[in-house]
Amino acid sequence: MPIDPTIAHHRGRVAALTRTNDKKGLAAARRDLDRARLEAHIRRLVDAAPPITIEQRDRITAIVHAHPNTAQ
């Protein structure tokens, strides 16, 4: 399976910042890479899943919005 271009971008950024002394930048790049990987994983799950009802969608949305790191 080919690598997602967004993940490749963030991996490259992490690699480049690993060679510097920019600890804040590296932490942000690692966080961005983790989020890109999570998004790609969720996209694969959604693409492979059967259709869901509106109620199921609402429950899933509530789970995401209830997460403490969700930006409002």
C-alpha cells in the first residue's frame, strides 16, 4: 500500500527536525504526524465500513466531541 502523501510530508518534517536542536518544533512535528496517521486510519475504517444510520453517526460524533483534546 502506498504511503499517504500527508504522512510522508510529516515524516520528512520529523526527520529533518530530529537533526536540529528545535525541541518545540520537533514536538509539534511529531504531534502533527500522529494526527495525520490517526486521520488516515480513521479514513480507512470509514471507507471499509458498511453504511451507518444517522443515530450511529451521531453516537460516533459524540465520542469524538467528548474527547478532551478535541478543539471546539
